[in-house]
Amino acid sequence: MRTHPLRNRSALAMAGVLLAGTPAAYTALADSRPAEAPGRGKAYLETRLFFGTARPDGGPAVTGRQFAAFVDKEVTPDFPDGLTVQSGRGQWRDAHGTIEKERSYELILLYPRSAAAGGDRRIEEIRRAYEKAFAQESVGRVDERVRVDF
């Protein structure tokens, strides 16, 4: 097999030029943290809760009216500044390994990072109250640091 030293050196030189011209791109790829707009908004936490509506005991599904009443009673008093509820369809594997597909609700809460300890306690109370009221195995939770500007 015959090699071409000149062609190999040219290819290496070209690769070096391309790589030398893009160090910022590699830095951006290595930093997986989401970028925050400098100076925009205040430091907040975003918590998303996922509420299923099917009952594991086979009882009737949680209705929209029941969910709205739950939000009014259990969520609004602790987060009166605002919240968002979205309807959806979800699925998850239950404690018995069965994949459950059901109508669901996503509740989005935004609150200052300075209120994180109190917010966490109240959110856990909301999760437990829903599980108890509607015989649910769990309520999913996702927390993210965000910057918010109203």
C-alpha cells in the first residue's frame, strides 16, 4: 500500500487550522449549563408538578372540576402570585411494572430563590395532599433554576 505523505500533512494542517479557529465552539459544547441572559430578570425557581388522573384502585378518574377545586384549595393559598396549569396526556410505569396511560395536568410554579425553603415545604404538602385525596402513587416533580422578569 502506498501512502502520500504530502496529502497526509496537508490534511493534518487543514484540521489544525479548522480547530484553531473554533475554540469557543468547543468551550460552549463542554459547558452544558444553560446560558442565562446577563442582568435580565430575578433569580427564581421553577417547579413543575405532574398530576395523573387515573386511580390505581380502578375508581373514577379525577375530573377537571375536581382538579380545579384541588388547585383552589391546596395550591392557590400558598402561591397566590400566580401559577399555570396545562392539560396533557402522560404515561408512566407504576409500582407493579404496568405502563399506565392517562389524562394528566402539569402545574407550573415560579417563586424567588430566596423563598426556596418555604416553597419546598409547601410543594411537598401539595404533592402529599393530592396523593391522599385521589389515591395516587406519586406526583412527579421537576425543579429548575431560572431567571424571571414580569
